[in-house]
Amino acid sequence: MEQARALPERFNFARHILDTNRGRAAKLAYIDDASQMTYGEMDERVRRCAAGLLALGLRPEERVMLVMLDTVDMPVAFLGALFAGVVPVPVNTLLPASDFAYMLAHSDARAVIASAALCPAVTQAITESGRAPQLVPQLIVSGQAQSLPPGARGFASLLDNAPLAIDANANTHGDQFAFWLYSSGSTGRPKGTVHSHANLYWTSALYGQPVLGVREDDLVFSAAKLFFAYGLGNALTFPLCAGATVVLMAERPTPAAVFERLVKHRPTVFCGVPTLFVAMLAADKLPTREQTALRICASAGEALPREVGEKFSAHFGADILDGLGSTEMLHIFLSNHAGDVRYGATGKPVAGYELELRNEDGSPVLTGEVGDLYIKGPSAALLYWNNRDKSRTTFLGEWVKSGDKYVLDGEGYYTYAGRSDDMLKVSGQYVSPIEVEAALIAHPGVLESAVIGRLDETGLTKTVAYVVLRAGQQGDEAMRENLKGFVKTRLAPHKYPREIHFVDELPKTATGKIQRFKLRALEG
């Protein structure tokens, strides 16, 4: 297990991973649904991927968008791009083609690596992105495809036909732009969050090994996907820095799918989100403690309800380390710790990070008072791409404003008190009320809508919509289901409103702004 250390000025995270695991060539690095890959095979594929991307004409710091399911090709593509000095941009595979099109245009990606199953949406996005013919990105298809789209090439052939790159452009600066992750914004437009090579190292050195405690003999399984900041750390950064083995799952993380991997592969480290832990505990075929081999678990994305953590720990004999991270900080900076787990609280700061709670004028709040959370630490993102205004309000010198509100008690534990804006966290992912409202209003039967969050009986956030229908429309159950289905066709699956209430009018200010706080008051 490596220890946190001062990094040299020239640092490339992919080369760091390959060098760290040079003596583990025969050991399994990844196991996916259909194949497996040793550390030695990963080393060769990463180098060939780097050489292949450069052979396509990509230059340092140009972007390659990754629309990839969790298979062994995903870490190869991500690390291969880093090794080449090219900037990988992993994106949520559940998004509609319109969102892919926006990200393609915003990132100016010169290539797209996409899983075969996702090619229809990606090819549609390439068409919708409005790129000039000479700037249309090269499409590279991962996995088995019945036929490749015109002009596309296979990921396997990219690797097979590339030389074994010894160095490529891996002599990068530690602060150099390394990769992007898209973070949702209050306007509904995702923000391109730019991270450096060194940031990946620091999340492992400060959290992955000293807090989560990933070891070389661990088998790690993350239900959160690699395209999330949380999943990227869980299933790539932390295990590869420790020389552990990772189980990948391409399908969506339903309780049944997770149970299958927990029993079949018997991972020792499992990383999930609160909504999944709730669903697992409520499922009929919950595995017994004896069927699994869990040593430690992690949770992030939203606050883990106390009773969920206690019930899970009692059943499996493994604690869940609930924590808070963000795309802007790359991973968890506030967490419960092994031997010091307080369910219902998010824990204490991870060593190496500083936290402050401030009021609206920027002054520190008193113990026990709610304040806006600010973080200082070495894994902070550099900026939001082409979004100077938002960068200025989030990245404040050495500090990052999280957008979360917290309370600090006299014993040093932080407890979540909500979001600082109207953004909602549903199933561990941010949801913009404005975006959902816009989707609802696009329905021909809807006049107005307002969306808020409500805590259910488990303490998790559910999306609730208040809808004013047009004259002649019936606010019945059929319309309610019709609207849910309509939103699902326009937005990612987790964004549709779980509850819809029909009202005659929405509360508004004199200037016509919807007063969501009045709707929240109705929810109790």
C-alpha cells in the first residue's frame, strides 16, 4: 500500500498506475460480465490505446468522449487517453442523445469511444451536435457490434493495430488538464469539471487507502459506475493504486444484479448509494452474511439514513462508511471512519482536507448552527470549462463551495442539513427542478409545473411535481402515468417525478417567480 507523498512536478497518473503494478503482471486487475484482464494485459492495452489515439491524430489536451458501459475496455480507454496526454471525458451512459450532443459540442471532442449497445444514441448525438464535416469526431466502438456505423472503427482493432507505446505523451505535469467529468447545474446544463493528473492520486492517498482501506488482497465491487466521480475512485483509482482486483458490472445496479455479484464473486469491498442499500434490504432474496464476504462498504451521493446503515451492518457484519464527496472535489472528503461510525452523521473530515461552515456573509457559524460547507484540499478541480461565472462562484481561491448545508456538533461530527440551492439529489445524482419542469411543460396538456424534493419514510429524496393542466385536461391517474412516461422519454431515468399533484395554480411572487418553499411547506 502506497503512502501519501509529495509528487514530482512531472506526473502522469496512468504511468503511475502502470509503474505501481509492474510486479503484478499475472494478477487479475478486472473481471467483467464476459471477460477478465490481468495487470500485465492492462499495461499492454493501455499503451496500445495511447498509441492508437495518437495515430488517429489526437493531440495533447484534445478531448475524447467515453460513452462506455463498465467493461474491461473502460479503464483501458480512460488510462490510455491519460497516458497519451489526451483528455478523456467519461459521460453518463443513461443520458438521452440530446445530452450527448450538447457534451460533444461543449467539449469539442475529437473522438468518441462508445459501447456497441450505446451506438444508436451516440450516432444520433453526433448528427445533432452540429459539427462541421471536417470536425465530426471519429467514432470507435467497444464490444461486439453486428455492424459498425459508417466511418466507425472497432476499439479492438485500434489496439491491435497500434504499436506498444513506451512513453507516448506521458511526461505530463501533475497540474495539467487530465480528464473531465460533467456535473449537473441549476440551469439543467451540465458543467464540464476539469481535473488534473495529481487529483486522482490524492483521492487514493487521502481516502481510498487510509479511510476505505483498500488493500492488495481485496476484491472491490462498485455499484456506482465508472463515469461517476464516486465510481471512478471506487473501481479504478483506489484498487489500481493498491494492486487489488475489481469486479465490473455493465447492467444497471438493481438489487438482483448486485446480489448475483456479491454471492458469485464474494467481493470484500462494496460501494453503493443509499437508495440501493434501501432497495437491497427490502428485496426478497437478500443474501445471508455467510453467502458473502464483505469486509467494508462505502456510501455517498446523499445522506445515508441511520436505520439503513444500522440494519445493513447488522445483517452483513460490515460497516458502511457514509461520506460526502463531489464531482468538484473528485471523491469523498468528509466521512465516517472504521471504528468510528456514527450512522445518521456524515462523519469527520478526511485527513488532508479542511472544512469550514459559513453563513451568507462568509463568516464562520457557531457549533450547532447550519452553515454552507466549504472545502480545501489537493483534489479540487481546476475550473468549469467555458463557464467563468460559475467557476468564480464555486472555486474561491483555495476553497471550494460545495452547495451543501451542514451542522457541526460539539464532538466534531458533521450532519447533513440540505442543499444550498434548489438542486435535488435523487439516487445519488443531482436533478435540476428546472430541467424536470421544462420536460413537463413540453407536454401538450401541461400549462405550468414546479418540482421540489420530499424525504420519504427512509429519509431519501423523492422528486415531487406540482402541475397545472391546460383547460379541458383531466387530472386523473391516467394523466399522472402519462406525464411520468413522457418525462422518461426526454430525460435520464432517475429524473422523472415519483409523485405528481394536480393544482389549480402555483404560488408565485409579485414578479411571477414560483415560490417553491411554499410547496415544500405543503409536504411537511
